[in-house]
Amino acid sequence: MRDANKHKDLILGRVKKNGCVLMLDFDGTLASIVANYRKAAISPKLRSVLASIAKQMPVAVISGRSLADIRNRVCVGGISYAGSHGIETFMARSRKSNSFIIPARTMSVFQRAKHKLAKVAARYPRVSIEDKGMSYAVHYRSLSPNQVVSFVNEAREIIAENHRDGVSAINDLYTFDIMPNISRTKGHCAREMFRALRKHNAAIPVYIGDGLTDENAFRMLHGGITIRVGKMPSSAARYYFKSRIDVDKFLRSLQMFTAPKTR
């Protein structure tokens, strides 16, 4: 992995030359990771920067949160959104929302697993549940180390029981997230959105994220500009930022670099 800050001129030069579709994760990328997921937010200044960039190039926010939640939290017009790890999408050009069709049997198994996971979570008072419709997240950041081990083991047992029949899981950043087991990831969604939003064939994808689900996008967008927040040698991303604050700085640079020159 290469330090994106040390290669910023090269990255901005590629964007200027070819044009791009800018795709961003939310938690840990646009917003800081917080103990209470309900309090995650972006600053008014960053919201203004995103709105400005969206006037120059296509922008999409791709999140594990529900589509309604991520649209409300970012609240910038003119950009596209994807929620539930790419299962739900809203395209700015058509202003239409779509949801990936999930087989009824798979949904039934998912609902059963969700119910079992809720019963386990109820035994841990400091755990918080986020029912996103198409996925179900249990946040356990506030548990003690011993409780973390116990909870994760119980949650994994539930997944093992239901994985073959239609449930997949992501355990990352102290959040255990289950969803219908379908052949669709953030990577598939990012690739589809890039192809739909790009203004011409020479445009390149620029994707910034910080979690395990973003690794799918890094792999799918090989050849584009992929940046992970936080250095991880095993990551498929080409570049990395040392911290989330570097994302804000990069976006401000992108805003200024791509803004039309005034006489």
C-alpha cells in the first residue's frame, strides 16, 4: 500500500485528466466511528464540500446503513446513495430507488436468524441493535473484553446454523452484521454505480472506505484509485490514509482542484 498523501498530486492528476466517479463509505470514512451508532454525523463544512464536488463529478455514498438512514445523515442533493451494503440504491440522475430482489426462502431464513440473534443480544444489556430491514446489526463496542468473546462466539453459532440456507455475516469494527446470503456485495454495487454514473468511458473510479466490506469494492475496482482509511498490509486498496481526518483534507483538495477556474 502507498501513502495517499504522498501521492496526492498523482491521484488528483489522474482525476483531472480522466474524470472520475467518487464513491465513499460513511462510518469511519465521512463520519468518525462513535460508541453510539445513532450519533454518527458529518460536519456542516464537509457536507458543503461534498455538495461542491457533486457539481463537478458524480458522487455516491455506499454504506452498510439503510438507504433511508444514509440519505438522511449525508443529506446532500445531487449525489447517489447505496444502503444495506449495496442491496438498496438511489440514483441521482433518475431520482429512483431500487432494491435488489431477495428470494422469499432466503428472507425467511434471514428473519429466523435475526430473531435468534436478538435473543442472544438481549442477554447483553450494553449491546445496541440496528434493524436496517435488509440487514441486521448488533453493536457491541461497549462490552467488556470477556463479554465480547462470549457474544461473538454465540453470534457465530447462529450464523453457522443458518449460513447454508441463506444468511451471511460481517464482524467488523465491533459490529456483528447479518444479511441475506446473496451474490451481491459493496463491490458489485460500486462497480454498477460507477458504470451507470460515469460521464464517459475514460473516467476512473475513486473509492474510499475503511472496513472489511469495502475490501470487496477495492478488489472489484482494480485499476481505479482505491484508498483505505487506516493502513492494512493485507488490504486490496492501492493507497491508504493514516486517519479519517485525511479524508476531509483530500476532499477539500479535490474540491479546489476540480473547481472551474474563474477569470
